[in-house]
Amino acid sequence: MYLLKIYWENYEGGERKTKNNLVSIDASCLIAIQADEPLNKRFQNLLKTKWKGYCSEMAILETFYILCRKFTWKIAKKKVNALKESHIIQIEPINNLINRASQLKCQRPIAIADCLTIALAESINGKAIFYHKEKELEKAMENELFDVELIFFDEFVNENS
């Protein structure tokens, strides 16, 4: 229901307005924030000041298990719960994204989690943001354009420094 509300709020005069500050955040970014990667403070600052962040439940799930492998289950749970309680990112259920994410997966050889991130970006009329460019996503971009802009945070920081 929330995604439908965003759609109608962004609909004006027969065309959808683009809200450049809406971003669908991949798990790679959430992991970087929680694992103290070098650019995490910059990313967090952009989320607090410039971007309105969204992520799918799948991104939370991925963040959980990767942090568990990197640290421990207890630490992973503490970090993910802190992220959820901070309300810095709106977590969206995947049930509204399944059809589009499945279509993207059918059309391109990329991870289903990446498909969900892109499908969410489309649904909020925003951008999809990944921490860095992975080979399979880069190859898919060479073969066919996506309907939303993909941002790779490590490149974004270098371009905007």
C-alpha cells in the first residue's frame, strides 16, 4: 500500500515526477554500513541528508547472513536490529516486487537480490544503489539498459569528491 501511495504522490499531469533523492539500496551497501567499510560514514551521511533510502526484505536477509559469517550471529542480530530501529531506511516487503523482479531475472543473468533492488527502484521511481560494480551486473548493463539509473557508490564517491 505504501508503494502505491508514493506512486500517486509522484503522479502529476499525466507524467510521473522523478524524485532524485529516492534510492533503492542493495544489501552490499547495508553490509558496508554495518561492517565499517571505508566509505560507510559518507554513505550514512547521504542517507541522513540527501537520499531517502528503501530496501527490500531480501536485502535485510542478505545483510543478516553475511554479517553473521563475518562476525557472529549475536553481533549480526544487534547490527541489523540497530539498522532497522534507526529508521534511516524504509524496508519494503517483496510481495509487490515479485513479478517485476522475476521478469528481470528471466531477462538478465543477474542475482535475484539485484533484481529485487532494481524492481524496488522502479516502483519508487528512484535509483538503485549498489556499493560496487559486480561483474555479472556490469555485463548485464553492457547488453541491455535498465529502466532505472544504477549507482555504484564507490564510483559515485570518486566522481563527487
